[in-house]
Amino acid sequence: MVAKLTDVAKLAGVSPTTVSRVINNKGYLSEKTIHKVREAMKTLGYKPNNLARSLQGKSAQLIGLIFPNISNVFYSELIEHLEIELFAHGYKSIICNSENNPIKEKEYLEMLEANQVDGIISSSHNLGIDDYERVEAPIIAFDRNLAPNIPIISSDNFEGGKLAAKTLQKNGCKKIIMITGNDNTDSPTGLRQLGFSYQLNKQSEIIKLPNNLSTIRREMEIRSILATRQPDGIFTSDDLTAILTMKVAKQL
């Protein structure tokens, strides 16, 4: 089996980023660290990627995209537009599907740094602040607070929740419900719920569905909710739930 950069990092007891720095003579590293990495490379018979080495001192023109679920209709559409826009500006995209798995997310971060990407856009949030603060590549968060020093691009989700409630009130709805997940109050959907509840002042029912339900099970739960409560106004916290709710409502 051909040795990988991550194998060298594991044997030397350092991060993949450190191995990359040794290979490319980049940044300050102690002689001890350099020696450990070179010995590990020798032991494993690791051969650095010649193409990667040829990029030394040049921009790799690569952007890493880390998202929690690329099969989600919202994320897949967003990734499509990001890739198109990045390509138009001369950048290639590396798409990383973290699947809400902190181990995968951490390995993807290390892989992107080892490949010396020009930047990272992340909407995944399974790791601690320290993990993100150690990332040296420029990083931007999408709709997630990753760390205090990382800029975030986000909708005003609290105001969005208020606007949804105002729209239902304006249309004369009296029996209003919100269908959401079990997200924390700092998540986008959690903030939408807070804004919605704030505007209606508890004059609505918040129904939380577990986030790990299959599509079929979620549809069954929504059918039960609509049949028993018979609301005249519904606010859902995300696109997939909205699509299923509209489908069930039409069937009923």
C-alpha cells in the first residue's frame, strides 16, 4: 500500500499540515520536528506529490467546501452556485460531505490544509472552537458560529422568524403552528423559532420533530400533526420540512 501524507503525520506524531510544511520548507519548525517527519517519510517510503511541490510559492487555486449533508436540497443548490461562482473566478472546488460527523470534519480540515487550499467555506459545526482556530487557511463560516475570529455570512434568522409570524397574522391566521427540529437556540432554525415565538407571544404551538427521522417517517408525523391539529397557518423551519408539509396538506 502506498504511504499517504496522513500516515507520515501519524507516525511522526504531528499534524498533516506540519508534514506539508516540512515538505515545502514553509514556516518555522524546530529541527527536532523536521527530523521526526523526515524519518517517518523514510520509514514509510513516502514520496511527496511532485505536482503539489511544483505549486510551492504559487496559489493552488483551490477552495474547500465543508457542508453537513450534500444530499440536502438546500445545501446541494448552495454548493452548485458556489462552485459556479468560484470557477468563474479561476478556482476549483473540493467538496467535503461531513455528514454531521466530527471525525470526518476534522480529517477534512486537515486534508484541506495539507493541500494548501486558498480558503475554506464551512457550514458544518461539529468541532470545538479550538479546532477551527488552529486552521491557518482563510476560513468563512456560512450560517454557523465556528469561532469568535472567523467571519460569518448569515441570514437574520431571528428577524426571519418574526417576519413569518407577521405574514401569517396579516393573513388572518388564528390557529398557527411551527414545525421544527430539536436544534439549539443558536442554530439558524433555533433562531427562527425564537423570532417566531417572540412575535406571536406564545400564541402558537411549536412542534419539534427529531432530526434523524427518515423522509417517510417525517411525512407520517407531519400527516398526523395536520390531521389532529388542523391549523390554518403553518411555519416550517427548513426547506425539506416545508416541501413535505405542502405535499401532505395537498393530499389532505
